[in-house]
Amino acid sequence: MKNAYEVQAPDFNLSPYTGMTKKHYIECAKYLLERAFKYVDSIETPLSFPPVPGKTYPQPDDPPWRYRSLEFEALERTLTLAGPLMHVDPEISIRDIKLRDYYGLQLYHALTPGHPNSLPLPEELPEATYQFTCEFGGLFKTLLLLPDVLWPSYTQKQKDEMAVTISKWAHHRTTQNNWRIFNIVTLSFLKKHDYEIDDDLLKSHLLWVASYHSGDGWYLEQTYNYYTISLFVVYLTIWNRSFGDEFYPEIAAAIEKSAHELMKTYTNFFARDGYINMWARSICYRTWISGGFPISFMLRGKAPLDPGWARRLCSGSLLQFVAREEFYHNDLPSLGFYGHKEFVLQSYSCPASPFIMFLPFVCLTLPDDSPFWTAKENEGIWETIGERSEKVVLEKPGLVLVNHGKTGTSEIISGKVYYDDHNYSKLSFNTHFPWEDHNPDGGTAMEYSFRSLDPRDIRGDDINFYLTGVALQNASEKNIAFTTSQSMLYNGVHNDVLYRQAIMRKPPNNGVGYIIDLAEITIPGGVIRVDRSRLAFEHELTLGHYGLPHLDGQKAVVQQFEGEMKKVITASIPGRQLALIAYRGWDRIDSLVHSGRNAEADESTVLYAYKKRTAKNAAMELMITVMLHKMDDTPWTEEELSPIKAIRIMDITPSYSPLGATLTLSNNKTYEVDFVNIDGNRTC
């Protein structure tokens, strides 16, 4: 039998694409908890999972409170599954342990000062922020959503004992943006149950959170990422219905409005089969963004999503992971995407962290007659999109969402990335070609990768030394490796062309001489790139396509040929293919095999374009390339590999901007690429 979840007795009448109904969600939740409860010997055993070597916590020399944090995170995040199950069946047991008794006892131990398993209080630790705050938010989000679960089973004396710890952490220091939500939820739970809180502090947190809304339903969270959906929409909608509507109706209305805005484009993030995109940080949380599907049916007024499509996408996103054997490590969701991969992780995660990915199971709180459960699965826009590629532009967060009808994949193109972080800085993120780690030898997947050949860099001088007389003690060793963009700027969509800028170096190392202006034209199954290099000095540059994993040890098949005005290289594995076409601005195209950089396999193949410029004062030039992908094994046709019919380069465009182009595509559609005022249009 497969060592992963399998849909038993699928209902293909109600759910023709996934077979999943409410019954299957219950079975899936039980299956996942049964694997986790292999680490529970009895009702007295705290839930603790084996540490995973690597960058995540706890580390061997961590203080004791980090191990308490590990246990509390395991208890709270598995409650994401256990809470809805207890709501459906208060008497439910997993491995002969009644969940209500187990979680009731373990939470009482954790939250009662003086118990051997109690959490430390803030005053017992150095003044700082701690993971405990995050887990309190998750815990009381669940208990606000499910007032029938756990809290009513305690005596008043037990509640009062626990309220001491709850209150201390609720009122403790927090970080900016999303963490305020954790304090909001915990403070609100106390107030809802008649415990005294600092009302001014709660209101302050609420106003701070509301201030982060940037538009299009998106909230600023360092940069823009899935936290908008999972925390600002999921947590705060639960807060609205359980507390905010009654106590802070004006703030709740503002939160509600932004949630409705987000839902207008929410489904565009998902592939036709429901796959989610490996994008942004906290990648091991995976399907927590799918929590927006059931939450959409908790918003006021008519639900903003088609219920049959919502369930189809929600179920598909879960099956993307829980049905894969490699998803599990130590019987738990692995620290990675499909399997354990260090390069996607952050040090704040622990073996229990991935259980927050089961936020979509809040759907079990929806009644049996909810449209989410009763509607027949459908494929929404994918039923009518045909082979077109449809693009949605979210100006405020600087995100472009592309749904490729020809391939069934979806892409996220992010434009407001403030720092060097491969979780965000890729040129594009695709649901079926998860991103790869950076290759310091060049050829990084889906990024421009730059290496300076400037003799001043090779010597380790500050490039401005001979102008200023001030040396920055630059290390020449760091210039040996290829680097990727240090920030990505969004410059708008004009005449159906997306403009961004990749800043390859920031001041004090200049920045003006290290810009690649990006112009992108969406075509079926891919993109045409007309990018203007403003790299002012000697350099090497590569442009990588998506990585192709070597599944079951089988390498990708690579083919290469030249046409009249282009160079073409293709790569294929069963069920997936890539093509890179270079028209202008590159010395050669090639492929390389990566080891330990792909999210799906130990080895992968990357197609890339390469050039080397050794002039002391490098010229601006246009780099015109096409990147295509397919989700089948059909051979590439000449028509597919010839998307551009003609290219006209303009030294000066009609708007008086230097170095643009007019492209005529094979379908005779014409695009003009004009970088006029691109520096003035930048936003980040």
C-alpha cells in the first residue's frame, strides 16, 4: 500500500476532478494525525517531534525554552487538524487517545504556571520576541473559530489559572506587521471570556495592522507574500466573525473590505489542477494559502468564489502534497516543499512548523449544506481559457499573475522585492516548475546571474576609490562567484508589456551601472523577454530557464539547433518540457546539471544563455529571448519554436527613449518595447 494519503471510494459524481468530499477531508485529517501521534505514548506524553539536522530549531546547544517552544508549536499546529475534527466529532480518538482529553490536558499543563511542562513566562526570559507569541495566535484563532472545542471543558478555576500565562504573552512585546495579529487574537479571546485586558493596546495593534493594507487586498509584510492570505485574510476573518464585528465594527469592516478585494484574483494563484506555487518565505507551510477557500464562505454577503471551483482547487492543492510519499519525513510533513530541502528553509521553523499548512481544514467548520460541500466541482476560468494565457496585474503589490491555458500552469511574477532573496527574486515562479537554489558558478534557474570582470573588483577595490580616495575594503573573493539581483523593481504594465528592473548591485557599489531593464510579453505557454542591459563595466551574464528535475534518476533529454535568426535549446523529462530561444544579445546557449538545488530531485537540468563582455565601457544592448514550457510529451513544432516573425531595433524610440524594439509575432500581433522614463516609474 502506498505510504501516503489515498482517496478511498472517491465520489466522482460530486467531485469529478479530485473525488474529495467532506467525508474525505475528515479521513485525510485523521490520516495525517495518526502519523503524528506515533510520537504519543499516552495522554500524559507531550507532543514532541524528532529534531531535524540543519538550520531549523532546536539546535543541540539551544536553551531549554527552545525545546518547550518545539513542544508547544507541535501541540498548537497539530490542533489545526485536531480542532476541526473535534468539532465534527467531539468523541473522536486517534490511536486510542481521545483528542479532547489529550489536547485539553496538554494545554492545561502548558498554560498553568508551575507545572513541569508549563511554558516560561515573558519575565523569565531575556527581553525579546519569542515563537510562543506566534503559537498563542494560532491557538486562539482556533478556539475563537471553534468555541465548542476544549475551552468549555475546563473548570472556572482551570481557566483562571491558564489566563495568567495567556495574558502575560498576549500583552508582551511583538514584532511589526503580521505578528500583531497573534496578540490581537489572544487579547480578543481573553476579552471575549471576560478577562481584563489593555484595550488601548488591542486597538493600537488593530490600527497598526489595518495600516499595512496596500491595495488589491494585499498587506505589506517585509515584501508581499502569502502571509497576506494566510494571516491577514484567514486569521482576521475568523477574528471578524468571532469578535471584531461586535467589539470593533469599523475596523472589522476595513478588514472585510480588503478580504473581498483579494478574493477577486485569489484563484489566479492556483494552477488548473489546484497546485500552489513555491514562492516567498515559509515555503514549508505550503497549502496554508488554500485556507482562503473555506474562509471565503465566512465573509459577509454572497460568497465571492464559485464553490465548486473553490473546493476543486482546495482539494487539488492538498493532494499535491499529502498524496506523495516523498512529502513525509519521520512520518510528518517534511521541512521543504515536496521533500526535505535545506535551501528553502528559515531558522525559525521546527519539525512541527509544517502543520500550519492544514489551515484549509477550517472547511470542516462549514455546515454540511454549505455550497462549498454541495456544489459540483468545476474548473472555473480554465473551462473557457482555451490555449490563451491570461494575465492579471496587481499594481499595488506589484504582482502579475499568469494562467497558461495551454499548459494548465500558473505563474507569479513579483516586482517589489527589496533585498537579495531567492524566495522572491526569481524572474518568474511556476506551479509545476518549483524554483531552484542559486548556483554561484552561473546558470541559476530563472534569474539573471552576474559576475564582474572589472579589474577593480578583481583586485577588491571600491569601484569609486580612485574618485573618492576612500576604500571600502571590498573582498576580491566575493567577486569570483556569480550573484543575482539585489532587488527587483516594478515599473508598470504599458501596452500589454510588463516592465521591471533587476538591480544587480546597490550603492555604495554604484547601482546605476548595474541595472537590467526587463520587458516581458506573455505568450501561450511562456514569455518573450526583451531586456535592456545597462551593465556598465566588464562582466559575464547568464539567464537561466526553469529547472527540470531528474526523476527516478532519469536525466533530461537536451537538444540544440540554430535557425536563421535564433538559437534554440530544449530539454524534456516525461510529462514536462522546456525550450529556450535566443534571438539577440547572447554569445551562446547551453545546459548544465545541478546537484542539490532542485525542490523535487537531487539532480536537475537547467537551460541557460551566456555572454561575456570585456570592453572597459560596455555598451547598452537588448537581450531578446523566449522561454517556453509544456506539460506533455508532444514534440516541439517549428511553429511553437518560432514565436517571433520580425524584430526592429530602434536606437531612439518615438518617445525619445534609447534602445527599444518593435516585435512582430508569428500571429502578426505587434508589440513595441519602450523603456521611456523607466527609472522614474520604478516602485518598490
